[in-house]
Amino acid sequence: MTKNELVGRIANRLSVPKSQAREILDAVVEEITMGARHGDGALILRPLGTFKMKHRAARKARNPRTGETIEVPARDVLTFKEAAQ
């Protein structure tokens, strides 16, 4: 499912225009990201799952087209683990 399809489903379910549904979805995604980043490090949404920020260390990678070795910088990434059913 694409973001546009999800926006359409939200709009239909809530009987609101697609523009308003897109604003709602964007706000939810932003709050999940900020909650995981600035909260205690994890955001738990039952029964969906857990969003958590993890640190990825710097590493070396290889460009598959040229074979050149490049340095990938360290960064924080948002991960998701689904809830056990």
C-alpha cells in the first residue's frame, strides 16, 4: 500500500477530504519520529509495535558499479518491531 492509498482509506473512514487526511497522517508520522527520538528512546503503540531509535556506527561500503570503497557516516535510524500476536 502506498502513502496515497493510505490517505484515501483514512479519508473514506473519517469522511474527510484527502488533504485533511494527509495532514493527519503526516502529523502522526512526525509525532512517532519525534517521540522515539526525544522520548525515552522507544515509542510503544499497542497492538501495533515498538518504534525505537538506534545508532548505526560508521562503516566502509563498496559502490557496486565502480567497486570504489566509500565511508558511510554514523547516524541514528528509526526502527520498528511489530508486536507479538
